[in-house]
Amino acid sequence: MIPRIDLHTHSTASDGTLGPAELVRAAAEAGLDVVAITDHDTTAGWEPALRALPAGLRLVRGAELSCRWDGVEPAIPLHLLAYLFDPDAPELVAELARVRAARVQRGERIVALLRADGIDVSWPEILAGAGGGTVGRPHIAQALIRAGLVTTTAEAFGSDWLGERYRLPKEDIEVFRAVRLIRAAGGVPVFAHPRASRRGRIVPDELIADLAAAGLAGLEADHEDHSPAERAHVRGLAAELGLLVTGSSDFHGTHKTVRLGEFSTGPEAYERIVAASSGVIEVASG
Ligand code: AMP
Ligand code: FE
Ligand code: FE
Ligand code: ZN
């Protein structure tokens, strides 16, 4: 039987709604053989996920790094999935801590903009809602829902709200630096949803070629934010550049509608990721 592999999921350590322990249990219940925990800019979910790992499930420890490309003005934000890296690598740890702190300040500023327009959302309540996890716009979206201003997270990301009008940039990691730091920590970088034009501006293929030369290992092709044409384009580009191709749910619990395992990665790509990591952190077996 072909193993079911989902390499991109979020827990309450960032903007998912299941705790790390609940996440791995849900992954087993969904019939997955391999799941990666990839919270935004943190490894805080690794330990609780490991401790709760159900028998027969393999856990790939990872993170999704908030990055930026400075090739145009203003810079384009993008996400790198980083797998099996040393969570104690000092430079990477420092960058993640810096990004998380900047996210708190940015969240507070977004809330100030909303409040200046008479929208009654409370920053302390939003911060409490994040429960110590990496704060993001989905947490602010929940406050907009509670206030009855929108009914869904998707609506909160519309252009009148957090998608544009009340969107502020984050202080992301320069993407070539991120690739370098992930590799230096023994990890494997994969570009998350690289063509998701529905999320905002996307980077040119030339940048992806340059990133491949700098150590990028793969591209996420099958993702709900990619149209069929975008998925095909990503596959073609990966073949051209010799990059591996993944597919994943990018599960966020009830903050999104996608289910665990709804998109998945083939065993060859998974094996390539494991082989390319330098063994500081290994795939854990439950
Ligand atoms: P932030 O990291 O604060 O910039 O917020 C981005 C996060 O919001 C992503 O990681 C997704 O979890 C979520 N997100 C982005 N766009 C949407 C959308 N259209 N609907 C629901 N969630 C979204
Ligand atoms: Fe997210
Ligand atoms: Fe992402
Ligand atoms: Zn994600």
C-alpha cells in the first residue's frame, strides 16, 4: 500500500486549532502514515506532538518560516517549509524569535488600525486567544467573527479586512538567508504554495531557480491555494530544476476547511527529504 504522507500542518503552537497532541492523534485517525508538524516560525509543538505520537504514525518535525524576497519593492512575503532541522541552531533560533516578536507588534498595530476605525476588537483578548502560540492574522480573524463583523475566517481575509485594508507587513527572514540557515541546521527547505496567486503577489520563476541553486530542495505543488494550472506549472518547474515535489493539506483545524491528508506527498519525495537532512533530528516513529 502507498503510505499516506501529509507534510504541512499547523497546531495551536501557531494558527491551527488542535493542540500538537490532538493534531497527531487526528492524523492517525485520518489514516496518515506520516505527518509533519509545521507551525509558523516555531518548534514549540514538537515535544508535545512527540509525546503523544500514536503507534504506527511517523512524525516529521518541521516549521513554516515567514520569509521575504527583496527583489521588488515592496518585498514579497513567502513561506519556506523547513524539515528535520536542529531546533537549537543559534542563528535560526534567533531569527525565529525575532520574527515571532515582530508578529506580536504587528498584530497589536493591526488591532490599533481597526480600533481607530471604531471596530471593537481587543488586543489582550486576541493575544490570549493565541494561547502563547505564534500570533497571526487568523487570531485577529476570530475576533472579527466574535464581534459579528464577518462570519468566516475566509471572509476576514477579504480585501476590506485583513487581506488588504488592515494588512500590515511582517518582519520576515530574507529568503536566501533562510535557505542558508535551514541547511546549516541540517534541515531541508521546501517552498510552500509558491504559485498561490490568490493569496497575493507571487515571485517569478527566476527567483525559484536562484533559490534552487542556493539550496532549496523542493516545491509544494498540490495545495488548495493552487489552481490545477498552477499545480502543473509548479511540477514542470520542479522537473526543470531537479527539485522534489510535495503536496499537503496545510491543515489549520477549524480555521480552514481543508482536511488532514486531503493533499499528500509521494513516498519518493518524502524519502528524498529524509535523505537530504543531516540527521540531527530524525523522523520519529510512534
Ligand atoms: P499571517 O501569518 O499573520 O500573515 O497570516 C497568514 C495566515 O493566515 C496563513 O498562514 C493562513 O493560515 C491564514 N490565511 C491566509 N489567507 C487565508 C484565507 N483566505 N482564508 C483563511 N485563512 C487564511
Ligand atoms: Fe497559517
Ligand atoms: Fe503557508
Ligand atoms: Zn502553512
